[in-house]
Amino acid sequence: MELQGHIGRFQRQCLGLLSRFGGSDRLRQFKFQDDNVEGDRVSKKDEIELAMQQICANVMEYCQSLMLQSSPTFQHGVCLFTPSLSETVNRDGPRQDTQAPVVPYWRLPGLGIIVYLLKQSANDFFSYYDSHRRSVNKLQNVEQLPPDEIKELCQSVMPAGVDKISTAQKYVLARRRLVKLINNRAKLLSLCSFIIETCLFILWRHLEYYLLHCTPTDSQDSLFASRTLFKSRRLQDSFASETSLDFRSGLTIVSQHDIDQLQADAINAFGESLQKKLLDIEGLYSKVRSRYSFIQALVRRIRGLLRISRN
């Protein structure tokens, strides 16, 4: 039982990494990097950004594995996130750099962090895509670039002494920097695509359970509700330590109001603009990816779930 408790705490702490490395904290990490790193600042920032995206991708893959290992069906799957979209509601808006409240490790994060990460990854994808395309065009026309831009590219490879080397050597350094930047953006595009697809999968599985299979606790008699509360307290330190644990086993209490609020918030958060953006991403990345993507299918399934009226 003690081992199961440690496993549960480890799993919850892994989920907490999504807020730290996939949200507004990442912006502060970049600002800290700009203020404190000297020398090859641009390359260091690229490495940090790639590492943060890799952490997010690893955590999302871990979440997906937990859900798939628990059960292939919706009725018996483990729910890793509560039916709350408050994270994405609080973080959306003009002050997206506002620090989100820290969720204690013993509390499950809300599904809103997945929606927020989905939106952020979609925006990141287009930013990386534009940067990748510009760098490819520059690489093909290095000799036509302005001298100031050539110097800036060279300084990211050789911080000092650029003015003392020949023009031909500057072109070599500029090409080296552009190739490195192109490879970096290609990796980021791959990670963003994976994060988006995994976010959609997790969102779909949770909505499938909450909107179709979850029995609200306030629809049962008081004896059942009391027994559920007792189980919730008894199992809160062993979250997901067994593959059969889920909300129906008493992991938390979900009311009819929670489900109705989830559906209303999800309809607003997963709007037409976001859906179009996700489909555009699949269309753009399908030209270069080496594996099939399920973004379109997942978007279609989530859209269908949100149209269902729960009786």
C-alpha cells in the first residue's frame, strides 16, 4: 500500500509538469534566459524551448499510456483530469502570462490544462512553421541577405570576431546557423503535432466518459453518496496505483452541475476557430510527416460529443 501511495504521488507530480513546462511558466523561463545568458544566447534559447516541448510531449505520452493500459473501453478507463475547464478560462485573455495557481500534488488537475495546452501548441505550431519556412528561404538565398542579417546569423555561431573574417566565411557560418535553426524548428513541429494529437485523444476520452458514461453522485440516494465520499478519502493517496481505479470507483465526486458546466465550457473553448486551426495544422504537416495523424478524426469525434444533449 505504501508503494502504491508513492506511485500515485509520482503520477500526480508528473501531471503537474504540464502547468510548469506547457503554460505561462515557459514564458517566464524564456525571459529569465534572455536576462541572464550571455554569448550564444539564441542557441541556448532554442535548446531550452526544445527541451520544454520535449518534456510536455513525454508527459502527454505518459498520460496516454496510463489511459490505454487501464482499459481500452471508455466505461472502465482511468480519468486523469477532473471535469473542470477553469484553467483554460483563467488563462485565456490579454494577460496570458499571468501565473496560474499551483495545484497541490494530492489534487488532480482539471481538464482545462489540456485544452489550454492544445490551444498553445496550435499557436506554437504556426509560429514554428513560419520560422521554418523563412529559414529555408534564407538558406536558399544566403548571398542575397543584408549584411546586418548575415552578421547576426554569424554571431549566434561565433559571438566574437565576426568583423575580422572574410565574406565567404561569413556565408559558411550563416548557412551553419540556418541549418541548425531549420533542424530545431523541424523537431519542434514534430513535438507540437504529437502534443496536439495526444491532447485531443485525452480530451476525447474524458469527454466520452463524463458526458456519456459518468453517473452524477447527486442522482443517487444519500447512502450511495456517503459511501462514495468515504471511498474518495480512502483512495486519494493511491490515485491510479491500480489500473482499475477511476472516478466511478470513488476517486472524486462529480455532480450533474459539474457535467453540465463541462459541456458548456467545452463548447465555448473548442470552437470553430480552434477546430479550423487544428485541421489546417494536419493539412500543413501532412506534406512532410512520416506517420499518419488522427487529428481530423479526433476533432470530428469531440465535435460530435459536444452536440449530444445529456438527458
